[in-house]
Amino acid sequence: MATGTVHSNGIELFYETRGPEDGEPLVFIMGLSAQLVFWPEGLLDALANRGYRVIAFDNRDAGKSSRIRKPFKYGPVQAMLRHLVGLKVHAPYTLNDLVDDTIGLLDALGIAKAHLVGASMGGMIVQLAAATRPERVLSATSIMSSTNSPLLPPPRPSALKTLVAPRTEIETVDQYVAFGLDMMAKLGGTLDQGRDELENMFRRSWERGLNPRGIRNQFLAILATGNLTKRLKAVRCPVQVVHGGADPLIRPAGGKASARAIPGARLTIIDGMGHDLPPSVQPRIVELIDGNCQRVEEEKAVAVGA
């Protein structure tokens, strides 16, 4: 595995890459405030072992990438209310900027086109990239995400609190791990989340550096971007939508909405999965990602035959 930092879209992005350098690029984009270590190692390794050049990176305001320092115009609750009633939400940046960050990463690594995989907010970035930068996206897999429509069912109250509740004062790694496990318990479904894997994930996050301010920046970015539905009609690459049937944060209706909005998208609902990536579902997600990547060549063959 190799690591590095690249200059992209006016900021610095930290990335990790594994697998053969000449493999098809497969780029993983994480969600709200989540560092690249939130991607399970086994999932990334499994795809690298299948010959992909697997790349994961920290979004701006997460992990080892650049931190954005701009004043807040309002808090998360007020921003949510503005979003729900259709008022403009002001933010330091939007998901369009995060799409540009991703494209800048590809440029810096000399990659013309890549398969993209995103979770939660990362899924929105992937969908938006496929719609607005089709020349750079081979395929797109959106996991536990949505069209960001204000008309979708809201999160369950306990899950919503993980986003907007006042932050607990945390001074040690053990306190952070306990906080993280409690948060994931609220976001999980009925499947075993794999405590050891989660503990390791939160310990690595602590060691890499936390950015509480970045959570609000990214949350505002989601709200400021607005509904993606109309833009998703322009997507032409193969798209796989994956969603947990027990997701309490972005309800299954979110994934269904994305699949309806994107021409030719395939939808897979995984029973018992919440807003997480439990060990028991990771092999299936690997198959879904790989299968969606393979559709690119399959559809080319069909087009040539026609």
C-alpha cells in the first residue's frame, strides 16, 4: 500500500492506494466527517486482489486532508429547516466542490477515468460526479445514500441526534472509541457490526486527527447542494445502488429514489443492514461493486454487437 498527498482544486488531499498500478482505478469516497479508514480493510483488499487499483482518500475537512476555516452563518438545525422549506443554505462549499476535489485527485494521479464508489455523503458525490463529469467516470456505486431530496422520509430521531446533537467533550482515545461505538449502535441495523473492527477504526481516526468543525462544514455542504434528482437524469454510466433495509439515518427510500432517478441503475436492498458496513455484508458488497465495474465492458460489447 502506498500513501501520499496531492494538490487538488486549491486544497491538499491525502490518499492511500493498493493493488496493481496498472489495474483499473477504483476510487472510494467516504461520508460525513468520516475518514478513509471508515472503509473496511477487508473490503478494499478484496477488490485490490481482484486486480483493481484501489484508491481511498480523505475528503476536505476530514482526516489528513485540508481543513476549511470559514465563519458559520447558522447552526445545523437552522440550516436543516431552511433546506426543508426550500430556502437557500449558505455554506463554505457544496458537494460540487467535493466532486471537483475528486476529479483533481484523478488529475494528480494521472487517471483519465475511474470507477467511483461512495458511502452516504460520498454516494451523493459519486452520483453528482457521474451526472456532471461523465467523461471521467467509468461506473458508479452509491451505498447508503440518496438524491438529497427534502421530500424523503427523515432520519429516526436517535440517528438524527448523531448529526445535530451537541458534541460530547472528549479528551482521550478511549472516550472517543466509546463515543464512536455508541454512535454506531444508533446507526446500525440488526446485523453484528463487528466490535473489534469498529474499535480499530475509531482508534485510527483519533491517531490521524479529528476535525469537529469539519462535520458542520460538510453537513452544510450537503444541504447547500440541494436536490440531485433532476441532475441525475443525465447519468449514462453503469450505476449500482446499495442500501441497508434497516438504515435509520438515510432511510431505504433514499436509495430507492436514487435508483429511480438514474437511468438504468440497479438497486440492491440488504436486509438488516443499517447505516454501516457490517462484516457479514462486505463480501456481497464486493461482488456488487465488481459486478457493476464489469458492466462497463459488457455494455461496450453489446454496443459493438448491435
